[in-house]
Amino acid sequence: MRQKDTQFERIAYPVGFGLLVLVLWEIGVHLFNVSPALLPAPSAIGAAIASSAAILWGDWVQTVLKGALNGIWMGSLAGIALALVVDRFVFLKRGLMPVANFFAALPIVGLAPIMVMWFGFDWHSKAAVVAIMVFFPMLVNTLAGLSAADTMQRDLMRTYAAGHVATLMKLRIPAALPFVFTGLKISTTLALIGAIVAEYFGSPIRGMGFRITTEMGRLATDMVWAEIFISALTGTALYGLVALIEKRVTFWHPSHRG
Amino acid sequence: MTFRRSILPILTVVVALVVIWYGAAIKMNSTWTFDQAARAGTSPSLSEVIGDTMQQSRPLLPVPHQVVSELWKTTVEKKITSKRSLVYQGFITLKTTLWGFALGIVIGVGLAAIIVLSRIGRLSLMPWAIISQTIPIVALAPIIVILSNAAGAGTLLVPKAIIAAYLSFFPVMVSMVKGLSSPDHMQLDLLRTYGAGPRAVFWKLRVPASMPYFFASLKVSVAAAFVGAVVGELSTSAIAGLGARMLIGSQFGEPMIMWAALFAAAILAGLLIVTIGGLEQILRRAMGGRPV
Amino acid sequence: MKKPVIDVSGVDLTFPTNDGAVQALKNVDLQINKGDFVSFIGPSGCGKTTLLRCIAGLETPTDGQLTVNGLTPTEARKARSYGYVFQAAGLYPWRTIGGNVKLPLEIMRFSKEEQAKRVRKVLELVDLEGFEKKYPWQLSGGMQQRASIARALAFDADILLMDEPFGALDEIVRDHLNEQVLKLWARTEKTIAFVTHSIPEAVYLSTKIVVMSPRPGRITDIIESPLPKERPLEIRDSPEFIEIAHRVRDGLRAGHEG
């Protein structure tokens, strides 16, 4: 009764929907003579991307490669490392879990102005904001993942008289990986937000957030849209990359078995 | 039992964090103290240094009790109508959050219904819904402001609420898609033996079955709406709200204003999550669910 | 007389629960000799699994004496004296069948060649040659459980503890596996302790049947089976078999009323 989705449909429908929106947008802008300062047509945005490729590239390097990625690896490593340490102490784990969960729900991005004050205008302050934003979801997810192995599997390790390290390496870390990847996927999204917002509080004269504010001031909306397009593409690509690695590494998880 | 099992560990962690904070503050702020002393040609004693690090007016990192006293000054001691009152500013952020939350629920539930009921809807919308969350909303913020102004919104509340809704619809949608498709084949077949149409299946089975999922998503969603509200304030150059206080603190180089706003935001987020969590419990029980 | 491999005398175990203490085991006495096939049978809550876990050193009795190979259960566990098969196969989904069987060998630091040799040998023992490279989820439930038995056999402990290993499988698969376990027992001459709630299974497999009853968990009858070591499936229709089955059923009923 239920129709199975083919690979073709899974790609054609979303792409078709996206194209439909673009076409309607293009037609709408021309039909109603919308001012380009208000809403440029997709073709105009495309032209802006093509003509300012060098600027966009510089912004991308500043914001994504320097700010966001540095923050992601620092925050993730710190979160995972702390989780591994805390995991050894039940008391600490009980106390830290709710606190970290609460912090993960807070608008940590608000620390951006303070980080700019501490670490200056360049990418270091952006990476710092991103690292803190990424830290809590990574910590929480890794901790949850480390408790994911069930009692039976732990008992099995006990029947082998396996020590803490062996149990960790052979059982609990592999079992935790799907959770770690969930944390990483959340992190990629947060990282771009953090890196861009932090630029609103001060940046050198390049960076996506910087470009968006300055071009907005000049009412060069097509450039703003160009940055939005690049950031959207980056966000999706980062997420997709993590999802791809996840699929490779945790191929055994029920959600990935083909 | 609960005290030893949960409250005591939490308190320990919080106390440890506060201690670390004092340590870090003394360390970071002492640079300025030493600079001042060097300029004046004096060499302060350790207790003088520590004392000074805790009462600078523009510390790199204010100590917790400074933040608390700043919070006290800007909440209890200020008139609620004053622009400097964090209660007043918090109320504005709260209003944005709740509008965004409400909008997010409507959009989330609506999208979920389309996705569950229509195959074409699911195939074309689901990937875009996921993509929407990977796009940094802050980049879109200025555009949302001018477009909603052009549409005649008049205040910043509308774009800020849209930004909040953009972040908060997703958890609701994901949960509702799960919830609406949670009835299994047996339950669906039962209704088919009654000759029920799609409309009856939706309202009599899918909707009630989805309620626990719906409630479970609210806490996450309201937290996301709150983050969205603050992000919205930070990225639309708002002049009111807790995010705006952070902006002002940054522009005038007043760290105390930033920290107080940050703390107020944390407290407000906590209150929101607890309130919605409580509401969720009450609703769940009222609908005959088992207490969890 | 030979010393028993597993010697249980006067073992008590009480669990604290919210409704007061529950006596899971009361005054349990039992000797298991080398090469015995002992089944524990009884309704749920009779403590049969708990007793097996005590023998394995996964639970600690509150009172009484319990030795395995003359050692305390914990010492025996640390000395890797037994292989344990759980109710569910509990194979690690991120490891192949071969990798799963290798798991205890890695933890116990067998050499690489030895690992490969043993994996091949035990997979052959449970009729799973050629499935070494498959992942657990690609196998049927019965095959998964066979792989988990191979895993328990891999390090060649003298004792095999099996906790309702076939409880979740259907009748036909179960019959087949019962036959295989008997063959395995004959070939390896291991001492096997086997928890079940199926009367035919217990009678078919065992040299000694331990009937248990709940509240408090205790042994109500120990039946020495007169059946020969060589047992085709048809033996289940013989008068001797039916007589023992009757005695087991009577024992269970008496325990239920008492």
C-alpha cells in the first residue's frame, strides 16, 4: 500500500521545490517592480556572487576557516575530553549533567561581546565564542553516549574481567559515537551563528558578518544575499560532511543500515 | 535520597564553578591592578591586589558578587518602567520569545501535518526544513528586518519574533512528525475495520497519539525561541531587550552591563524552561498520561 | 570423591527495594561436578538467573559459601574461568561476527595468530563458517545467538554459563540449537550451567535438573537424569523422558502452591 521513495524522488522533489521558489521569486520581483534594495532577484544575487568572488572568498576564509572551524575543534575536543574525565566519577557526573544541560539551552552567543573584549577583533574572539557554544552540546552528548551501552553488554565485559580502559575502548566509546555525532551536527550549526554574530561586535575589514552589516548600511542588498547564500551553502555542506562521516563511521547503527 | 543523589552533586558542581570563577577573575583582573601600581610606582601586597581585582569598575571578568550586586541594582532597585531596569528589558525579550514560540508551534505543527499527510509534501519539504536549520539565521536577520518593515510591521517585534520562530519551529516539527506517524499498522487497521476516512484517522488517532511527543518538544522549543529572541536582538541592532543591553554594554565598554544582561538572560531562560516543563506535566496529566 | 567444580552452600541473597527487602535466594545448596550439564528451571522470580549471576560473580551473595574451581566467584571471574551466554545475543553491531568472537581474545591479549585460529575453530563449532565477515544485524536471531555462544567458547574456559540463551527464539530454531549444544557439550566436555523456563528443554539437555520456586527463591528439587549421554531429538517421546518431565512439572507445581 505504502509507496517506497525512490532515490530519484528523494532528490527531484526537494530540488524541484527549491527551483519553484526561485522562479516565483524571480518573476515576482520583475512583475511587481520590487526595488533591488529591498529584495534583489535571484539572478541579481547570482551576478553579485560572480562579480565579487574574491571578496566572498576572503570573507569565507576569515569567518568559516579561521573563526568557525577553529572554534569547533577546540570546543569539541574540550567537551569530549571533559566528558571522558567526568565519566569516571559518578558523583561529578550527576552534578555536571543537569548544569551542562542548562548551559546548553542558554543563549551563550551573548558572550560574543565579552569575547571580543578579551581576544580582540580578529578571528580568535570568534573561535572563542564558537568553542564555548560548541562545548556544552558536545559535553552533554558525549556523557549521554558513554552511558548508552546497556547493562548486559557491560556485564559481558565484566565476565571477561575487562578493566576500565578495555571497557572504554572496546564497548563504551564505540557505543557513544552516534551521540558524539549528534553533538557535532548541532555544533556545526551553532558554530556559524557564533562566528557571524561575533563579527557584529567588531572585526577586521573582512568576514561574512562584517560584510553583511556594512553592505546592509549601503543598501547593497544583493551582496547581503550573496553572503546569505554562501553561509547557507556552508552550513549545509558542513552538516552534510559530518553526516557523511557519521554514516561511514557508525554504519552499524540502526538508522544507517541500508 | 534525592538530596544525596542529585541536589548535593549539583550544588558541588555549582560551588566549584563559582570558586574557579573567582580564581580566574582575580588572575585576569590583576594585570590591570599591577599596571596601575607600576604607573603609580607602588608595589601592592597580595591582599591589596585581591581586594582591588574584586572592585574594578571595568573588570575584564567581574567576580560573581559584583554581577549579583549589579543585577540587584538593575532589577530590585530600579523602577520597572526605567530603561535601565533589567526587569523591563527582560520583559521585552520575554514578549519576543513568547510570540516566536507561538509562531514556531503553529508553523511546526502545520508543517508536520503536511509532511505526514502528503507524500509530495514530505518529499519536498522535509529536506528544506533540515537545511533551514543549518543556515545561520543571523545572516538572514537584517533581511528579515527590512522585509518585515516593507510589509508594514512597524516595530522590531515582528522580525525578532520571526527569528525566534525560525529556531523554535524545528523541534516541534520533528517531534510532531514522529508523533503523528507513531500509530502502528494494527491501530490504523483497527480504524479501517470501522470504515473510518482519512479525516477521522487524523483526528481520532494521529492527533491524540502525537500529544505526548508534542509536549515533550515544548521545553526544547521554548529554549530555542529564547535563544532566537536574544540572537534576534543582537543581530537586528535592537535598542530594547536583554540582547540590546549586551550591545550597549559592548559599545560603551561597560562589562558590568553585559554580564548583568547575560545573567538576567540565564535566569529568564531557566524560569521559562521550568515554567514550560511544569505546564507540560500538568497538561500531560490532564490528558490522562502517566506521570513520568 | 572428586571436588565439585561449582560448590554452593547455604547461599542467601536479599535485594533492598522500595517495598522493603526481597529475598532472591534462600539457603541454596548445590554441587556441580566436572562435565555436568545442569539446568535451572522455575517460574520468573525464582532466582535462577540470580543464582547463575552469583556463580559468575556478577552478584554477591549476602550470606553463605560459593566457590568456582575452588576460588571465590570474583577470583574465578578475574581468572576468566567461564564463558557466559546472555538472554540476548548482545553482539556489538560495529564488529563483524568474527570481530565479536575475537573480542574476549583481544581483551585477554591472545596473540594475533592465536586469535585468528580460535575464531575459525569456534565458528566451525557452532556451524557459522563463512559468516566471519558478516555483521550481526545481517544474521537471523538463531545465528546471532550461535555467534554469542562461539564468543563464550572462544577463550576455552572449562565452564559455560548460559542464561536462557534460546528464550527469545521460536520452537524449531530452539530444537536445532538444543541439539547443537548437546553435540558441543559432548565434543568439548565442558561443565554447563543452563537457565531455562522450558521443561522439555531442561529435560532434553541436562544430566541434572534443578527445580526452583519463588518467594523466597529456593531449590525445591534436584533431579538426576537417567537419560543416556547420546540423545536424539526423538528421545523426547520416550517413556523415561516423559516421566522426568512429569517429575519436573510436579516439582514446579508443588513450589507454586507451597
